[in-house]
Amino acid sequence: MTIDRKAAIAAYKERKTVAGIFVIRCAASGEAWVGQAPNLETIQNRTWFTLRQGGHPCRSLQAAWITHGEAGLTFGECERLEDEQSAYVRNALLKERALHWQAELKAEAI
């Protein structure tokens, strides 16, 4: 392995992830879904993949995807959480803030 490759691998392992709350909206139906993620940078790709495969656990979101397609849904961030050392505290904050945004946006939980 070259030094550049080793440095790239080390940098990838050391990268910081940003936890937070996200929203998916369907403009045609007016529906919204709120979810939480330990890494906001990867959650849209993961969600779109499961929707394309037809296996998303949220049936109403999957139905909106089937009816309106990828172009009918938009992804957005509601809130980014501060860097938290404790996974327990981070997970508790994610749950609390997700409930807040669900009520605020009148959205269904993912």
C-alpha cells in the first residue's frame, strides 16, 4: 500500500460525522416524514436506496415514492446536533429533537 493510500484511509477513519434530524417532503400530497440520523451526510443516499428497492419500513413513504417517484420527494435537514462524545446522550438528544420536529412539521416518524 502506498503512503497516500494509507493517509487517505486514516483520514476517512478519523472523519467527524454530524448527527441530526432530517425531513422528507412530498409536494404533491403535502405529506412529510421526519427522521433522525447519526450521520446526516449519508442518510439520504441510504433512504433513497431502500425506497428504490421497495423495502423501506415506512409504508406511507414507500407509497409516496411509488406514486410520485424520486422527483416528487425532497430531502432537507431540520437540525444538526453539536458534537457529543457520549453515544447515549447523542441518541437521547436525537429522539427528543425528532419528536419536536414531528410535532412542529405535523410529520410522520420514519
